[in-house]
Amino acid sequence: MYGDFDSPVIKNFKNLYDEGYRCILYEVDKRDNLFTVHLKNFQNEDTRMFKCNPDEGAVLQNYIDRLS
């Protein structure tokens, strides 16, 4: 599960990362029980957010933690 870095969620994150977006926060949203990633591009001060289910979120969280 945690090694599945070829998932669509990881690919979406990689695309945003390549565009200069960096994760500033990830959390499980208590209202909808979805994993939420907050991203910011510090060059143009733009922010993005995307959500996925908790299982995909666990894989994404592991991927983001490995980037640090």
C-alpha cells in the first residue's frame, strides 16, 4: 500500500509539485472524512487544495514525508 507511488493521486501531486507547488498542510477533514492536501506556489502566491479518500491519503502522506 505505502509503496504504490504510481497511483493517480501521486501523479496529480507530482504534476503540481513540478509546477512549483509545495505541501503546506495535510489533514483528514473531519467534516467529510477525506484526506485534504493544501499546496502553495510561493513564487506566484497561488494556493491549491485537493482531496482523496483516507487510503490514498496514507500513500500520499508517505510520499510527501519522503520528500522532506
